[in-house]
Amino acid sequence: MSAFGNRVFGEEINEKSLITAHAVNDQFGGVTVKMPLALHPIDAAVFGSALRSSISRWRQQGKKGIWLNLPIEMVNLVEAAVKEGFWYHHAEPKYLMLIYWIPRGAHTLPANASHRVGIGAFIMNEKRELLVVQEKYGALRGKGVWKFPTGTVEEGEDICAAAEREVKEETGIDAEFVEVLTFRQTHKSFFEKSDLFFVCMLRPLSFDIQKQDSEIEAAQWIPFEEYAAQPYVQKHELMKFINKLCLAKIDSGYSGFSAVPATSSSSSDKRSYLYMNTTKSYGAAQQGVINS
């Protein structure tokens, strides 16, 4: 064995290669280190010494931000990294990300994700009945309040797809996304993060409700006026504004933001959605996006 008593992927390693073997220069003048999961534990003292050596070398090379990705199974190395000046950036189910800033002065590394994204689904049938639910959990539990189906956009999921999925999961109703009617931003919400909430209009494609038993207490179609008259809705100015927008969409030609598919760049085939007003006055702009 080596003097450090460590093996990675069954092979002997030394302090010099422990970090550098997994370091990649990034496009912002920094370095990303993605540590692979070791077959045998790595000694924290050895890891700390390797970090010190690497930081010294990166400083001489004029590097800036250092990103250290540690598999969750190697959590024993976090303390050693913190002692060398690293701090937490974010955590995911399979890894922890720590960062280090070499130059003097305030760092310019991007902050961790600051927002959660949610949707509320406005769905009305031809009888002007609204699809609503009562939740089994949360702040409205047991209060008999009818509300829009709501939910959180999952990682890698488009807003329009999330709206259709949440409606299907909570009510069993198949629905087609029409447009974003409005959105709201609040702060200090879940996990002290900010929150973006998109009110989406959907067109029902089926009408027989099959509620989600695990989270939904009840689901049904009710007249819009009955929903809007609820004391809970009446005392909330924001909800009253949203209701006015929903009615304006149905009765007065209010136009929200449709999902227009587009590629991220001319050299990429990655698809995304641009949410934009597609009324006649914006027709030329919309056509230009589609044809580009």
C-alpha cells in the first residue's frame, strides 16, 4: 500500500493524484472537482492535505472558484474541506457541493437556487363549473375550502407539462394546457426560499373525476360563483385578483402567455418553451420565434 493507506477503485493512490485526477478546468477560470465514490474509505487528514496542496497549485495558476462535488457516502471528508476554507453551496440526494474562492475580496460564484416553482390550474367546463379540490394536508386541512389543483414543478419539467400532470394526479382529469394567465412571486417561503407560482389555464379533455386518495380529500366541479363566494377566497385580495383575471379570460378576451416551443440556441437541438402573448399584435414576433 502507499504511505497514505488509501485505495480508489481498488488501486493505490497518493496525495498528489487524490484531487488532481478528478479536477477539470471550467470556462470561468475555476476548477471543478468531482470525486468518484471510493471502494475504500479515504482518510480525512490525507484528503485535507491534498486539498491544501491543490489550492496552492491553483492559486499559482491564477484559478478562481473551486467547486468540490462529494458523493453523499463520502460525508466524512466534509469537515476536512471546511477546515481548509470550503463552505456549503448546495446538497442533492446523491452529493454535496462545497466551494472555495481563491482571489482576495468578495467572491463572484453564483448562489444556490433561490426559488421554488409551483402551478395552480384553472379549469372550467362548458357549464361554467370549476374543477376544485379539498386537500387532506397543509394549512387548509379540514376547513372545507375548495381550491384550484396545485403542485410543484419537478426538476427538468416544463411549466405547461407540470400543470397537466398535477391535474391528472389530483383529479384524474385529462387536460390540455392553454396558457399562463398570471404569476406571483413571494419570499421566505418553503425552506426560506422565494416562490414563483404560475396560474395556468387548461382545457378539460375528460370530465369524470377520480381523486387522488393519498393527498386529496375531495374533488368536484362547482359553479365558479360558488367557488369565488367562499369566505376564505373573499378575504384574500390576491385570490380575488386571480379570479377576476380568470373571468376576464372567459368573458372579455384577456390574453395570457402561451407556450411557444423553441430551441435554446442555433447550435443546439435542446427544446424549451418561451411563454409569450400570442394575440394578433404579437403574431409577427411569434412567427419569427417559431421559424428561427
